[in-house]
Amino acid sequence: MGETASKRLLFVMRHAPYGAGPARAGLDAALAAAAFDQPVDLLFMGDGVLQLLPQQDGAALGVKTRGKQLAALPLYDIEHVYVDAQAAARYALDVTQAPLPAQALDADGMAQLLQDCDLLLGF
């Protein structure tokens, strides 16, 4: 049998970091896929950009701090992280201060990214 190329997975994160199960589930799913050598990209859109705020502390809520989890993504070879530039501006998020390197995309850039991915998973 011939080898088949892995499909590039794009995880779209649309939920704020705390109080919503999909934010945690999306990150867990991305890490699990990457652990099985699947190529994974992340796109933070809408309220999901709040996951990238620096200096978060989930201890007051009794949950893991999202920033620390995100900082570990390169250890799983998740190196392509994208941010909805319009949502980042709405929340005054400085993408350069995010817990991991991320590239801001305008609407056209996000449309192209969505078109280019093989599989799309939304959280």
C-alpha cells in the first residue's frame, strides 16, 4: 500500500477561555491530534481571541491557566497559530503579547486559510 499524506487539520476556537467547555475541548482535541502526528493549525476568532490574553490566571476559578497550555503548543509541533485581526482589535489584544507566536489575519486571509485546510473543526 502507498503512503497517504496526513490531512491538515484546522481547529477554529471561538469561545472565551473560561466558563465554556468548548474552549477546553478544542485545545484538548488539537493536542490529541498533534500527539498522533497530525498536522494541526489553530485559528482564534471572535471571543476565542480572549484565550490569547497574556497573564491569565485560572486559579481563582479552579481551572488550568489557558496561557500556560497554549505556550506548550510548540512542544506538540503546533506552530501555525492564527488570530482574527478584527476580533483582536475589538478586544484590544496585542497579538505580540500572546502566550505563543500568532499571526493576525484579515477577513481575506481567514477565508483563504479556511479554503486551504483539509479538515475543519470548530470549538
